[in-house]
Amino acid sequence: MDKLNEEWLDHQINFYFRYKRKLLESMIEGTCINVGCGSHLIENALNIDEGLPELPYPDNSFDTVICSDVLEHIGRHHRKALAELMRIARKKVIITVPAYRSLYGNYDRLVGHRRRYHANDFPDYKTSYLFWFLVPVIYLRKVFNLKHKLLPKFIDDLFFVLSHLRLNFGTTVLAIKYKMP
């Protein structure tokens, strides 16, 4: 979790980070590296917070390569970063990025996002969306310049449950690509 989110969330891990960590951990096959993780540590993975767009690992070093909420910070080098993630992957690459350019706002700028994505930005990946229920929340936050705040526990718990339901839209793109032998 970046320092700004830690401050806003009073060092608590909210539903978004809990659900994403649980989901990503459930998708690991074999050895795993979590690239650009910051404080988003994944169990049973090598967690590194540097390297992209070039990583110091040989080809096919890890069965699973995770890159969660990182590419949006890279900007124009994201294609090179995707190629690098595939290079070190033996089996698959899992990516999460913020969705919908139209939702880009002050929050994105504050946390260092250079862009948001759409599933179409990952044509060779199997894509889906996470956190559909946050689309109106983020839109309202953008329109009315609302601050990011810690949620009451009952809302955080409700959002965690809602996170398990997937629709064809959401605030996060989940992209998975299997490497062909």
C-alpha cells in the first residue's frame, strides 16, 4: 500500500487490498514473483518493489509473475514492462490495473498514476473486471473532488463480500496471459 493510502486508511488493510491479495494468492501456480509490490506483499511469492521495465532475472525464472497496480505508474514504458514480465514467466502473468480512462482524477494524480486502462489494452490476455460497485463511488469522488477515507467496518465488510461478485465492468482490470510452451 502506498504511503498516501496508508495515511488515509490509518494503516488498515481495507476490503480492496484484502480481496485482491486473496484472489492473487489463489491464482499462484508454482514459483511466484510479485513485481513492484510496495507493501502489497503476497504469501508464497518473492516480493520485489523495483526493476520494471527491466528485471534482473533469467528467462522463464518463475511459474507465475504478478504485477498488481504497477503499470499505471510506468507511463509510456508499459509495453516494454509487459514484455519483460512475459520474459521472466514460465507459465503465466497476472496483472491488475485501474480501469476506465474516464475515471482518471485527482486521486490518480495524488498516488502517481499516469493513466487508467481498459480490457482492450491487453488484447492477448484473458481479462475481467473487479470492484464493479466502486464505479459510481469513484465517479462521484471525481466529480465532487471527495477525499479518500477509511470506511466504517460494516461497509468495508459489505464491500469485501461484494468484491466476490464479478460483472462486465469495474474499477480494476484483471488480465491473465498463459505462456505457450
